[in-house]
Amino acid sequence: MIRSPLLPRATRFAAALMVPLLSAASDSPPPQAAPRPSTADILKSAPADAWATIAADDLLLIDMADGRRVTIWLASGYAPVHVANIRTIARSSWWRDSWIYRVQDNYVTQWGDPTEKRAPPPGINTAPPAEYDWPAAKSGVTRNPFPDAYARQTGFSDDGWPIAGDGKRQWLPHCYGAVGVSRNLAPDTGTGTDLYTVIGHAPRHLDRNIALVGRVIDGMAALSALPRGTGGGLGLYEDAKLYVPIAQVRLASDLAVAEQPRWEHLKPRTPSFAAYRDSRANRQPPFFTVPARAADLCNIPVPVRRVGS
């Protein structure tokens, strides 16, 4: 019988030492990937030049009778005729002593004239065009890489708005906080005297059917945390005593410069926005253990911030 040659003593000793070392190595936990920065950290560290100022003429201020304020960023570049009407209506004081008269759960809050009998203020276009969509732009939109159920293409415009499209047309989506113009049956397009905001799950089936004119960027609770109406299956307040009074509506540009609120939005064409978009799709531990690796258009609201006092 042939025997294997014996290892030299020194070699046998070294081999014996390797056994516990290998065992210890196999028990070590795998190296952990460095944690990604949180959404809050990304926005906090975004440089000053990653932010753009929102024009004071595009800030609509709704002061409620109870002292609360709602700030709406007007989408003047996408519904210019309707927004021009809204500016005229605000400057005419037509909304003073108007009301919130509809709050439909998981849908919209609406305000204006519940009687539909008041004449519109002079100087407005009483038959605006259907500013629901427009020809697709070949540039100026930062692509959103995640799929969308209602649009073949989505992204974010250079001036800070979510954009949906099909390659031929583009439109603003009905995301949470979006502000639209109430209208009757087509061909009516609404004048802007009665407005609504989305307070529930994004009703994207409304896209391209109503003119969207802005987005609530502050004070949303004054519109979303109200008692729900029951009238007509549409959330109308059946008792006029439930109407929520509006004291006044003004444009920030009509205030004294020292009183004008200043707001900025994060520019979509920046590394900070790309990191923010990724953070919305890939929520991090310790709370999130399974990242979605996706986010629909309405789940990536363009960040805004108030600056100054």
C-alpha cells in the first residue's frame, strides 16, 4: 500500500492555524453598502444655483376668514388665458366673500360662487380656449425614467412642472394639490371664477379634460382637512351654514415688496433633482426594507421652498 508522504512539521502547523481563521471569516457578515442620502438630506445640500425663483405674479394667495393662507403657484406658461383671467378676477376682489362649497372625499375641494348666479368680473375672457394640452416640445423636459399608467412619456419641464405626454401632445397631470378650472359640459371650458384642488388619490382620468392652472404649494390643510360634503354624490355642502368663507384672494406681486412671500423650486435639470428623483423611487432603511425602484409622476412632486421671512 502506498502511503501519502507526511507533510513537514512546519507545514502541518501552518495548515492547522488556517482552519479557525477560515471558520471565522465564513462567520463574518457581508459588507454593507454605504447608505444613500435621504430625500431631506439631498434637498438640504442642494446648492443655491439648483433653485429657481417663482415669479411673484405667479403666486396666488388665498386668505381664509379664519386667518389661514393657501398659496397657489400658477402655471402661466401652460394655461395662459385662464391664468390671465384668474389674475383679473383676483384684482377685481370678485372672490372676496366667496366660499368653499364642495369637499368630496378622496377627490377635490372646490371654491367660488355656489349659486352660479354672480356675473363674472369685467375684463375676463368668458370663452377661453381648451388649454388642456399642447404640441409636444422637442426639448426642455427632463425625462422621468419610470413608467406611467396614463402617459407614454413623462418628465419635468425646465420651469418646474410635471409633464405627461404621448410623443405628439403634452399636458399637466392631475396630481395631489393640482388646481383646475371648474367647468360645465363641453364646449364650456370654465372662466376661472370657480376653482378646485385635488385632495385625494391623483384622478388622472381628468387629464386633458379640464384646464389645470396651478398647484397648491402651501396651506393645503386649509383645503384638505375640511368636513366632507354629501350633496349630489359630489361632496357639495347641502347646508349653506357649512360653507367655508374666503376673506380675500390676491397676487403676491400686488403686495408691498416687503410683504411678498418668496418661493423657489428645484430645477429639474440638476444633479440634485436627479438624486431627489432617485430617492423617491428607492426609499432607504431603516424603515424601508424593500425599495420600490419606481415612482409615478405624481409621486415625484417638484420640491419647493420658501425663502426669507
